[in-house]
Amino acid sequence: MIVAGWLVITGVLITALWKTFEKAGEPGWASIVPIYNTLTLLRIVDKPWWWVFLLIIPFVNIVVLIWVLNLLGKRFGKSEAFTIGLLFLPFIFYPKLAWGDATFRRIS
């Protein structure tokens, strides 16, 4: 039963991230390719590719992840409270980005 629940949550997250990438103008398949999905996410939030290295440094990665999630939420017109949701309840908030009424906008 636990495995089935985990598979359902994983399936929801994969499809939500796929749709979120498509909303941002990126290919959906990029969401399922390890490392490339992180590079694509960094491109969506307009951060340099080398930030991927910051995500492997202990403690620094936590700050960078929160920052990236906040920028992702802002690109879709969401608040900092939504960032907290993306961080702690991704299986609820990523689908809200993917299938909700949020639209992607570049911030220049």
C-alpha cells in the first residue's frame, strides 16, 4: 500500500512538472531527464547553468533551492506563501502550477 501511494505521488509530480515546463515554454520531456531537468528549471527562472553546482553543496543547496522555488512561483504570479507550499507540499502545489490558472511570464 505504501509503495502504491508513493507511485501515485511520483506520477502526479512527474506529470505536473512536465506540464509546468510546457507552460514555461520548455519541452515537457526535459522534466524527466536527470540533471537536465535542473538545468531547464534554472533556465526558466533565469539563473546561470553553473547554479547546478550550488545545489550539491551541503546547506548552500537549501538556500538555493528555496530561492529557485521562490523565483519559479514569481514567474507564475504566486506569492512567497506559495514558495513554502512548493517546498513542503510539492505534491499539492506543483499540480496547482501545472493545471491551475497560473500563467508563465518572464521577468526582465
